[in-house]
Amino acid sequence: MISTLFLRTSIAVAAPAIFCALSLAVQAKDYLKAERPQQRGYSEAVITEGGRTVWLAGQTATTDDAGKSLAGDFEGQARQVFKNLNRTLEKAGGKLADMVQMTVFITDVRYGDRLTQIRREVFGDNFPGSALITVTALANPDAKIEIQGYAVIGSR
């Protein structure tokens, strides 16, 4: 009787600790960093093992969550796009930090430095891999930025 109670108590105490340790390992990613990519807000590569891959469609944002127009507001659009991507990833069981690669389209090369600052705020220093492409226009004429990407949820 005592040994059964001891065994059950041990399992009850050890199981959450093991689960917590495993969940931390499951969420880990390896970021290959270098000076120039870190300055510009991206990683040379993000290495994952396992997990589910989520292919994110390109997103623009010409209105905020309250329906207010963001036409002409690059920073507002960029922040809203990251919010929208995070919402999409939450629906898939993840979060913005699960992004491993993104392609960013901007309509003016001068937005690049501000985008870098915003990415720093959004991702800290664990950036997804990224390409930044300047285009003359996006499908919606009011859009200044579009981001599409890939995320890996529950990876190592």
C-alpha cells in the first residue's frame, strides 16, 4: 500500500516537471546569426527539427483592428500585418515567434530601416530568415507592405 502511494505521488510530482522540460525542448529553434543580418533584423538561417509547417499567405493591412484607415501609414501597416500574422498563427496553434522565414514586399526602399526597427520590437533578436523586395505597387494601391512566410510549430 505504501509503495503504491509512493509510486503514484512520485509520478504526480515528476510528470509535470518532465512535461515542462519536454515542451521547452520542443519549442527550441537554432538561429544562425551574423553581424550584418542581425543589424538588418533577420537571421541567416533558422534550423528546426520536426513540428508542423504553416505556409502563411501574403498579408497587407490598410485598416487597423478598429477599422481606421492606415493608408499612407507604413509603420501602422507593418505593425498591423504582424498582428494579423500572429492571429493567423494562433489559429494554427502557434505564435509569431514560430516564423522561420518571411518575404517582405515594400513599395519604397526608404521603409527598410523602419521595418528593421519594428522587427526588432516584434522578434527581439531571434529573427526569421527574410528577403526584402521593393516593388512599385501591391494589389491594393493603399498598401505599403506585404508579408508572407513560413512557420514551424512545435519544432526543435
